[in-house]
Amino acid sequence: MTRRYSHALPLFTAVLTAPVLAQTVTIPENSLAIGLGLNSLDSYRFGRFTGITDDGPFAAVQLDWRSTPTASDAGYWSVTGRNLGLDTGGFTLDYGRSGRFRFFLRGDQLPHYRFEDGKTPFRGSGSALQTLPANWVGANSSAGLSTLDASLLPMQVDKQRQRLTTGLTMQLSDAWQFAGEYRHETKQGEETLGAIFGSTGGNPRGALLARPIDFETDTIELGLNRTGARSQYSFSYNAMLFSNHDASLSWQNPFNNPQWPSGASYRDGAFGQMALEPDTRSSQLQFSGAHTFDDGGRLSGSLSTTRLEQDDRFLPYSSALAAPVPLPRTDLAGRVDTLVASLNYSRTLSRRLLLRLRGNYTDCDNKTPQALNLRVAGDAANQADPLSINARRNRLYDLQTSRIEADLSLRLGGARRLAFGLGHESKDRSSVDVARTREDTGYLKYNFTAGSRANGWLKLSHAERDATAYDSTIPLRAGHNPDFIATLIGDELFENDPFLRRYHLTDRDRDELSSSVNFFPTDALAFSVLAKRSADDYPDSTVGLLDSRRRNLAFDLSLNPGTGWQASIYYALDDYLNRQAGYARSGGGNPTPFYPASVRLPGNAWRVKSTDQVSTTGLGIDWDLLDSRLQLGLDLSDADAVTTTESASSGLNRAPLPAVSTLIKNVSLTANYDLGSDRELQLNYYYEDLNSSDWALDGVTTNTLSNVLLPGNSSPAYNGHLLLVSYVLRLH
């Protein structure tokens, strides 16, 4: 019997994923398993990733059938089937000859069910054209939509991903090998998307729609590899084609607004339109290799170049209002070229000293042509004048990144080791507030042992990122008509608050301390602890993120007395703390919406502290009974996630936001009983109890917001059972 338990379950995996059942039966080679199951709950959330969303019975089949190579025949084949009959079903066909070639064909499915309790007045929800019922009565706010309640229909959001992959590997000679793979993937379903009319002041109105998902992606990979006594290298080519069968989404405007020009409201028969994900193609060439020198040094590296292109035809400026000046281009003619290079070298300098050097370089060059677009803002304003804020140019974001690292490891004796490392990274950007950032990092790590009963490590790291002068006018200049920019002076040049600092661009100091210790008091007992604490500080930030703290703690205790059972207990805690600063404002008579620092009202300043805490506790036990004819497994887990938000201000009225929480308790039980004569009976049982609260969902109906129509779905809460009994037959 073997069982592995993680030191710490990842945050969202532990708390927010659907049950990964017990419905997946583990069968030995050359076996067929036929399972019948029962689901107690009709719930999208309970079957989020398993696809078992309806209550009642279900069936699943598992298959593993393969040949046995012989000394006279090196050929082999295998057929496997996973969860056949379910939305997560898949198969693999494999055929080959040892040392000569291998061919495979694999099919996979992955569902994602989000919610099924939403409501919408739109007919054709989830399609590319969504209309309102014939008796709809438009209004300036959701409270005035008198026919809304009578018009509501069920709204659900889910996606189905299906993938078919085939590949061929051929051994051309002792040194050369060819590998090729083709993958076709489809994704279909719905996703939520905000559809808006209006863009400034208090005039925007919108609805949260179920937009269509109908994607196809084709990928081909070809590679030629050479393996020698001291050198290995490969050449590869990768091409990807992404297609979206719905180029745009159109929806009827449910609102009337006296601030909009004629043609934009429901009474005018207005439809909004937005482009969806455009068709895209990419191609990549790559070379990689490695060589070992006589002195023991090893050099490896790679060089790749990628081209990404996009040329879908543009939609018109507006489907509701006239645009006398046509589009400057019919399509984006988008093109981004990326060059990525890496080089690594390692060498043992002495019996106790090891040196590693690494270098990486990335150049992302955006070669898309720029054009000046005279927008029809939010389908609810007349077309922009060239000398206005609404005349926009597409920004070209370029990025060059270079990084070098060096590590020196000293063996002190036994398993004790001291490692020291330094790194430097430089990033150059265009069209953003900061032209360049440089970050220096360093760490010190000590690996230790305490006899044969304990070992571990301690690591301390520090990083400092320095940015060039922060210029908040750059995004404005890069995205607008230069002739319009020339008319602006002083504070008018700022698109964002000039005191705002984007956390990924500004100066940052980061410190981290982490440690892991493993104890083995006896051969039957093991105990492990992992702890980490990190702190990020942004010394130049007065508006935006000020600092961030993270704590992680995990431990597990394993028992294996060798008497037919073993057990493991684990606990994990993840704690995140972020503080940010801002201020409330109103435009008033100021020339710009930003108050200069000298005239900002002290009472308008505020600070917010948000905390995310996730704790997970689990227990696992395995038993081996009846002379190993019966194996039992029990897993219990409890995961609790809470987000709290606290605000502080000297003068502003405020109220704390309610906590957002998710609590999941689950039980998983497995039993395998050997019936003899190549037969086996398996039982899988799964129970999950979920309670969650989210102020953004709970008590929020379709028309709770005055200017936006919402789905009105609620936070999930349920308890459900899944039972699967499988009959396993070994094949000959």
C-alpha cells in the first residue's frame, strides 16, 4: 500500500474545485470495469468538473487492454478508456515497436459547469444575437422596466472542451529521432460578459449576458532530435490556428436614456454589437541543445522565434448610431514577433563546489500598424472629433526582458550544503508609465541533517526592483491623436491620477523567509513542517497598492506501523494581506478629474486592508484486510476560506464590507474486494458539504442595480452524495 499526501493543498484547488470523484476507478492492466452510480444532487456546482450534474443513476466504463511484447516480437499495442459514458470520458490508442516507432491517438473531454440558477429577459441567451420580448417596456433604470419579471427565462453558463490528439515518433537511426503531434480542440458553451451602452458620467446602462463560446484550435508540432554521447540537440516547429465561429455578439438595448442621442435607446430599436475573440494564427521555430565538456562542465540553451498574427475584419464603429467618418482600416493587420533565448552553464569546480550560470532574453516586438479611430463611445455618443479625448490610437506594447543568474553551492559534509545565488533582471517597455525596471535578487539557503532522523533546509531571499521615472502622461500620449495632445496643458495631460502607482511597474522591496523540516522519530512515524513568510513593500506608492504580506504554513504526520494499515494527517494555512490607499473625488469645476496634491481634501483619503485566509485539514487512512483481499481507503478533509475587507478614513462615511466565505467538508471512501478468478469489486463513495456566502451574489436580483441587469444567481450551498459500484474483470 502506498499513499502520498501533499504538504499543502493549493488555495483554489483545496477550496473551490468540484468533487474529483471517486468515480474514477483505478484498474490494473488488462482489465474492464463496468460501474453503476447514483448521484443525490441536481447541481452544477457539485458536478462542476465531473459532468455529473443531474441527480439519479449514471454509468461509467473503464478499460485497459494491452499486448505483451515477447523476445521474438517487439511490437506492442494498448487500448485504454477513462470514464466512458461521462462528460469527462476519454480514450487512448497506442501502437508501436520498441526502438522503432510509436503511434498514438488520444481523446479527452473536460466540462466546466458554472451556474444554472440565473435569469435573463434576453431571447437567444448564449447565442450571438440576443433580443428582448415583443412586449418589452424600456426605461431609464431597472426599476422602471415594468415587464422585466414577467419576461425572465432561465439562464445557465457552462462549457465543454473536447480534444483529439494524435502523434508519431520514429527512430530514424541510433542518433536521430523524429516526433510529430497534431491536436484539434473545440470549446463550446457560454460565458458571462458585460454588454454596455454609454461611457461617461452617469449615463452607462448595461446587462450581464451569457455570451457564446464556439472555439476551435488546431496545433501541429514537428521535431527532429539528435542524441549523442556528449551532445543532444533538437529542431522543432509549432503552428497554431485559433478560430472563433462567432465573430461578434449583438444584443438589444433594454434601456431608454434621455442623455443619449436619438437612435441609441430601446425606443429607437437600438442594438449593441461587440467583437468577440478574433481568429489568430501563430508559428514558432525553435532550436535547443546541450553539450558536456571534458572537464565536466555542461552547456545547454535554446533559441526560438514566434510570430503571432491577427487580421479579422473590423466591425463598424457602431450598430446604433451613424459614423460619417469611416474606419481607417478594414482590419488590424496585427503582428507580434517574439524572440526568446536562454543559456545555462554548470560545472563542478571542486569536490565540494558547484557553479551554475543562467541567462535569458526575450524580445517581444509589436509590428501592428497604428491608426487613429474616431470612436462612437458606448454606442451612445456622436462620433468623436479628431481633436477630442475619444479619438484613440491603438497602443503598441513592446517588451524586452533580460535576466542573468548565478548560483554557488558548497557541500559542507554529509548532506549539509550551503547555497548562494544572485540575479539581475531588466525590463524595457513601451506605451506604459515606466520605461524600464531593474530588479536585483539574492538568496542564501542552508540544507542540514540531524543524524538519520531529521533533515531540512532554511532559505532567506531579498529582491529590490527599481523603476525609472514614473510618467503618467505616457499612456495618454501613446493612445491619442498627437494633434489633440498638443492642445493640452498641465494637469490635463493625465489619463490616470499622477500619484497612482501600478504595482508591477513601481519600485518594490521583497523579503522572504522559508523553511522545511522533516522528522523521522521511528521507522513507523514521519512528521514534516513547511513554513514561508514574505513581504512586499512599495515605497513610492501613495495611491494604489502600498504593501502585501503572505504567510504559508503546512504540516503532515504519517503513520505506517506495518500491521496492515497506514494513516496521514495534514494541515495547511495560506494567509494573504494587502493594503492600498485612495481617495474619493468628484469632478466639480476642476479642469481635470484629479485634484492636485496641494488641494486634495484630507477627509477624502481612505485606506483598505483586505485579508484572504484559507485553512485545510485532512485525514487519510488505508487498511489492508482479509489477507490482502480487501483494501479500504478513507479520506476526510475540511477547507475554509474567508476574505475580509476593512476600510479606514478620517472624514468619509463608510461601512465594512461583509466577509466572503467558502466552507467545504468532504468524505471519500474506497473499497476494493478481490472476488477471485480475475474478478474484483470496487466501491467509491463521495460526500461533499459546501456552504458559501458572497455579498456580490446573495440577495442580488436581476434588477438590484439601477443601471445594470444581472443574472441573479446565488452563492452555492449544498450537500451531496455520489456512489459508484464497479465490477472489474481482468482480460487475457
